[in-house]
Amino acid sequence: MNEQFLQYIWKYRLLNPDLLTVAGERLTVLHPGIQNTDGGPDFFNARIRISETVWAGNVELHYRSSDWIRHRHQFDPAYENVILHVVYENDQVIRQKQRELMPTLVMKNNFPSSIEDRYNEIMQNRNWIPCSRLLNGNASTVVRFWAPALAAERLNAKSSFIFRLLDEYSDWDEVLYILLSSGFGFRINALPFELLARSIPLKIVRKNADKLFSLESLFYGQSGLLGMHPRGKYPCSLQAEYRHQQSKYALKPLKQGIWKRLRLHPLNFPDIRISQLVQCLFSCKAEPGILINITEKDRLERFFQLSASEYWSTHYRFGKSSGKHEKKMGLPSASLLLINILAPYLFAYGSARDVSPLRMRALELLENMEGEENHETRMWRSLGVRAGNALESQALIQLKRNYCDHRRCLECRLGIKVLDKTFLK
Ligand code: SF4
């Protein structure tokens, strides 16, 4: 039992209908008021009736009535307009300034104990989703209605990183270039790809934007993947071109050891993804900003289904030949770039410039895309909660990571339902 739970009971009017104040007067809650998350009373502008008199003002909740004194509210003018003190236990008589008794409601035994039982069960449960035992077929519908707000929360959280990059570079194109590059590393090599982009300023990429081979030499040389003594015609040519560019632009390459291949499918090896990133930059002429002008989801998906250069048709790594196989980015990977990079960028760009249509486009882009297939969405599905599109899969990820994992059940729209006994299986 905590104050947050008591506030929840008050806010959602879950108290029993027949209430009496500590003084024995009949109490009716006409409106619980607006919850205040800043300093001051917990609820503003509540309306209650005590006996025959209607009161409008603020409500303060505490676990014990003595907390009023402990928190020194008797000396704080912000609490002068409190019309009702709602407590779980009345362990001390509280008087207002004029020495009158503070109208007090004791919550203990005044709300259904089943709500508290279910709340305690969720708080103690160690399942992947703590309320999973209480979910029923309505859960998908609840999430579907909440999905736009949850997905917007997730995009908003991702915007923080984008704004930090903007602070650093003061250039939206440079920010998108770094983000896109990190996207080509997907989860495992996102950081090395970000560092690779940071090591080659966009202005240098632009100077070489019309020469695919020069771009390849820049990126492979900077990645450190060419090694000291490359073998084969193509790697040696890249090395020679890179040496020239390295001294021209005073570049410092990354260490080869930062790249990860363990447990990666060879198609995801950084060697292949770098070639596809270079294709991406070559295709947009090193102007990544043009991508946000493309409004058709299909066109964007097609754009990102990029093929690695010819050498990689017979290689997964430099110097090690393999059977012939075109290394083209598949639709699922292209979609991930849209979901994880373009949509957050659009949203952040729209937020910074206060352009709502851009934020809406980010949400619509997600809504028009298939939901991701990953561990989190599979787990939700096993509980009967399905993501119908990427907006909903992003919403489910947000719900799990930002609500369930922190037990924010009292702020969760599913929580409101599962604590209500009519929602039980
Ligand atoms: S945050 Fe919501 S979905 Fe997650 S465990 Fe709590 S009530 Fe359930």
C-alpha cells in the first residue's frame, strides 16, 4: 500500500458509495479533481458534498493523517484551500488554521479489497508481464486504442538522442547521416557504424558523392576492415585509394576490433552492411535529408533494399571467397531502418520545428508498416496481445520497457482494466 495507490483509488472513484467523514457526516464525491504531479495538494478543483453543503477546492491524500504534520502542511499556504484530507489510517486529529477539524475521509475498508489484492499480486509477480495472469481477450483492444500515445512516447524518448546529436553538430543532415549509418549496424554494430560516420564528416562524403568507388574506399579504409595487408585486386585498390584520401582529409581510421560478427548471420556482417550504406549515400547523393520528402512507404522500403557491390556477391569478408549470392538488403531490414531511424527522425524534426504534420507522418508511417517480429512482440503474442502494425509493435515495446518493467501499473491503461474485477478472465 502506498500513496500512489491511494491516489489511484481516489482518481478513478473506486471508493464505496456510502462514505462518512471521521466526524460522521455523509460524504459524496461529485468530482475527484485534477491530479497534480507538482508541488502542492494532490488534486485540484475537486467537488464534494458534506452533509448538505457542496465544497469546491483541493484534496490531499496521505497514508496516515499525521503525515499532514510531518510534511508541515499546517505552515504552507498552498494547503489552505484543502477541503478534504483523505487518509488510509486516521492516527492523529488534524485541525485547520481556524482550529476547526479538518474534514477527513478514512479509506481503509472503504474500497473493494479485491482491487488491493490484485494490485499486490501484480507488484509481487515476477512474470515477464507482471499482470499476465489477469489479461484477457480485451487486452489487445485496450492496447490498440492506447497505441498512438504509447508510440508517440517512444518516438519522443528517441528524440532525446537526436537532439543531443543536433546540439553537437548543429546540422540536421549530419544528424540524419549519423543516425542512418548507425541504423545499418542494426542492434549489434550500431555503435561501430555510428563511430564510422562520425569519423567521416558529411562534407567529405559529399565531395565524393558521385564516385561510388571513392566512397567505398573512404568507408572501408576508415572502418579498419581492410587491414594492413589486403589480399585481392578489389581490396588492394580500395587500400590504395584510401591512402590517398586519408592523407588528403587527415583521417584517423577506427580499430578493426570494434566490429562484431559473433552470432551474426553472415548477411549482417559489417563488411556487407558498409557496402549497402555506401550505396545508400551514393543513391541519395549524400543528401540524406531528401529521404524525409518521400511520403510513400513503399518507395522508402524499395529505396532501402540496397545491394552490396559486385565483390560481395562472392564474399562475406575481405579476402575470403564464397559461393555467388547477391547481398541485397531484405524487406524486414529495410523496414527496420524506417521504423527505428526515419520515423524517429521525422518525429524529432517535426517537434523541433513545431510542425505537427511531420510528427503525424512519423506515426502514419509506422501505422502503415508491418509490426516487427522480435522477442518482445512474440512474448506479447503468446499472451494474446497482437501488434497489427509497427505503431502497435512500437507501443508494445514502450509498454513493456517503460511501464511493466518499472511496475507503473497505476499509470497504465491495461492496469486500470486488470484492477477492475469485471476484466478478470
Ligand atoms: S504496466 Fe500495465 S501491462 Fe504492464 S504489468 Fe502493469 S498493468 Fe500489466
